[in-house]
Amino acid sequence: MSGTIVWFRRDLRLQDNPALAAAVEHGGFVIPVYIHDDAGEGSWKPGAASRWWLHHSLARLDESLRERGSQLLLAVGASGEVLRRLVRKTGATAVYWNRRYEPGLIAQDKNIKADLTASGVEAKSFNASLLFEPHTVRNKTGRPFQVFTPYWKHCLSLPVERPTKMVGATRFTSPAKWPSGATLAELKLLPAIRWDAGLAKAWSPGEAAARKNLRRFVGNGLTTYDERRNFPGANGTSSLSPHLHFGEVGPRQIWSAVRSLSKESGVFPANRGAKVFLKELGWREFAHHLLYHFPQTPEQPLRTEFARFPWEKNAPQLRAWQCGLTGYPIVDAGMRQLWQTGWMHNRVRMIVASFLVKHLRLSWQEGAAWFWDTLVDADLANNTLGWQWSAGCGADAAPYFRIFNPMLQGGKFDPTGAYVRRFVPELAALAVEFIHQPWTAPADVLSGAGLVLGRDYLLPIISHGEARVAALAAFNSMRRSRAG
């Protein structure tokens, strides 16, 4: 009996999985396989937090497949070699997978497809992770977009495919004999020193949890999303980003869920919250558009003049930022949330990124590398876009001279100090008027809160005013260098 190998990657779900649906429709046995190929990931191997999520997501996917009479075969090695070996052992006549868009993987996939096809194996790839694939979207001159607003306006004029439904019975046809594979433990995804208790408390990886979060958000959070999304102390976001990154839910499923809500009102989007939320989904699409067309950007600034920016090198200050010990409460709260939960509220991501590249003048690449290792939703496209936006060196980026004031940002987006009190508990008893700048509190207020600055909480490692002046001077020196 012939059959199909389905190569799972960042599409760890059964629903809206076009490669899996096509394999079932093709007929014969279906062998789902996940290949742990660190070398194939190039210089951007999954970070520690992502590996934790991946371990649990693979376990959930295997459970779902076993409920349907199948299983997830695990393998370790070079993807092309593993797939060729599986074809020989199983007699599979087809290999299907869903596309990824990181630069190195695009080239790898082309080589694998050509090699399998030359061997007489049907090799097909599908789109499961984007609404609009990067190679299909161009501006009026035929070039890629570099500004978000016209990009998204153009995308909204294009049709969005419906989610792919599973074809046939709920049970999959298995091969007469399963080939041998690796165990999940052999992938060595979990940390040797178990620092992951906070991640386990904060998250439930897997397709079932992703769909539950989507239903919750569309049912209860979408209408107030526009009002609450910028306040880290409120539960106003979708919490879908890691599920999206690992493909436990697809963007078409999210789009369809919002559309379903809109049908009830007869208006699309149904409300401003829905419109703003879909725009955030659009930023994810734009990030992949940029990465595809400008593959050098994970390491190099899109605006080439920033290659001459006089970044500082200061290991103690970098470490203070990483550990949430800068003396600026909103910055420290964000960095501690990241370490404890593997995630950070998006508004706070912008604040801590601005602090790194403009207050400390440490390079955006340093920040991108830290986020890559510590975020459960560490996505190369989004991470690159976010850091280049903050540094002013990317497409449609914030100008470098826009320097966030951490005290004002904290007061505006965490007005009661709830977020800071949660993640910087040493400040929990401090009065709200001083929560974002404790060094301005009178001695009796500090004493009443049980605080000794410099002992219980640090004084700022750098002056905001002095940092701003130095950052603008560095920016101007770069511009003079360019002019010269």
C-alpha cells in the first residue's frame, strides 16, 4: 500500500493543516513525522524558552494523533536525509509539508523538493502559516512594500482562503509497520537545570489550548481589545502569539473566527477591537514579508547607514537590563516578566527595547538575541521587525530620536502600578505617585513602604536626561558620518 509522509514543522495542529489534509485525501497510509534538525535552522536555532514549548507541543500533537489511530514519528538529523531514509523504509510515494519562510529554510526546502522529485517521489508544499504569502504581494512598481499602511491596505483587498478542513474519517490510516524513531526525551528540548516552572504555570502548549484561547478571546476579549491592549496590568491581549508561532492555530482560523463574529452584526470588522486586532495580525504578515524580501535583516540593519551607528559595549549594563535591574520599574517589570513567563506584553517590549538601544545605546542585535532565547513566541520575522523598529533602522521604523521616557510610559500604561507591583514585588507597598520613579519619593514614604533604595531596589543605572542627550549626539554623529 502506498502512502504519504507528512513533515511537521511549525504547523503543530490537525485542523487547518493543508499538508495533512492533502495526505489524507491522497489515500493510503499517513506517516506524520517531526525532524529535529538543529543544523537546518542555521544560526537561529530555537532558544531555550522555545525549545521548552516545542517539547510540550510535540507531546500534545502525538496525543491527538494517537486518539485518531496514528502517532507522531520523531527523528533527529538532517531533514533531507531523514526524509529519503523514511521513503526507502516505508515505500511512501509522496512527501507533503507546509512552508516556512526563514531565508535558510527556503533554500533547504527547494533542494529537498528537487531531490525527492528526481527520485520519483511526489513532493508538495502548502501554505499553513500566513494569510498572504510574501512572494504574492508586491506594490504597484512590482517591488516589496516597506511601509506597513499601504501594505496592509493592499492585503485587505485580497481574498483570504478558508481554513482547510480535515478530509474523511477522524482516524488516519497507519502503515503496516511503523519505522523506528527517536523518543521525545532524546530531542533534549527541556532544560537540564529546571528553570521552567514559571513557564509551566503561565502556559499550556498545544492545539487544544490554542483553540480554547481563541474562543475565549473572540467571545470575551475582542470587543474591548482596542481599549485594553496597551495596559500590561490588564488581561487585554489574546495570548495567541506562541500558539501562532508553533502553528497550533493558524491565521486563517483566527481570521475566520473574527469573521464569524462579524456575520452576527453584518459588519466586518464587527467593531473597532476586531479591526485593531486584525491589524496586529497584519503586522505579523508584514514581518514575514520583510524577512522574505530582505533576508539579511536578522543580522544587519535594513537602513544601511545604521551599520555606522556608534553602539556601546557594556557587559554590566547589558546584564542589568537582562535581569531587570536597571532601576526603572516599568523596564524591570518587563524583563522579569520575560524571565518568569517566557513572554512580555507588547507595549512593554517597545519600552524595554527603546531603553536598551537609546538609554544604554547597546545594539539592537544584543536585544534580539536575548529575546530569541527567552521568548516562547520567539519568531525570527517578528523579532527582527520589532527590534529594527525600536532601533530606527528598519522598515517603517520609529525614528531614532523618538526616545521613550520610562517614567511617563509607566504612568500612562500602568497607571495604578499593578504591573510593576506584580513583577517588582519589592515596590509593592510604594504609593502610586512614586511607583514609576521611586527615587523621587520622600524618605518617610520610602520608609513606610519598607524600602531602602540601593538596598531593596536599585537606583537608576543611568540618568534619563543624560541618556537622551547622549543618544541624540550618537545619532547626529552617524548622520555626519554618512554626509562625510
